[in-house]
Amino acid sequence: MFKSNSHNTICFVIMPDHIRWLFQLNRSSELSNLVRKFKNITTYRFNKHNGTNGKIWQTNYYDHKIRGDEDLIAQARYIVANPLRAKLVDNIDKYPY
């Protein structure tokens, strides 16, 4: 998906209109730089693949600081179950993204 030395991906899900991504930043990384880099790379690749030229991401983003193991587990479960709540699948194993 997106390889970088600035973070460790824990889980993610790609939804039809957004992405949910749980990761741990490395000590020297800044969230805004990682998000900007991700948006730039994915926009470039999307436009190149589709023969288009334009923005695909909204300007802002939502972040949540994990405050402990229980919060980490809850957020990971929330992310993984997102396609179920959106009724895209009836079993998470059926969701390919």
C-alpha cells in the first residue's frame, strides 16, 4: 500500500468514500507530513492510472491519539468492522479492501 520508514501500519480499511488507517508514528515523524505524503502519492497514482488530473482527497483529516492498549484494540476493531457497519458485506472475510 504505502511503504515508509516513518510509521508502522497496524490495520486499515479502504471504504468507497474514505480510508481508515491505524498506525504508529516513529519518533522522528510528524503526522501532517505522513498524511501529506500519502495523499500526494495516492493522488498521483490514481490520476496516472485513470488518465485524470485532479484532487481526490479532502483538505483536512481526522486523527485520534491512542491512549492505551484497550483504546488500541477498540480502534482496530472499529476500523476492521467498518464494512460491516456500512452493510457492504455480511462477513468481514468477504471484504477485499
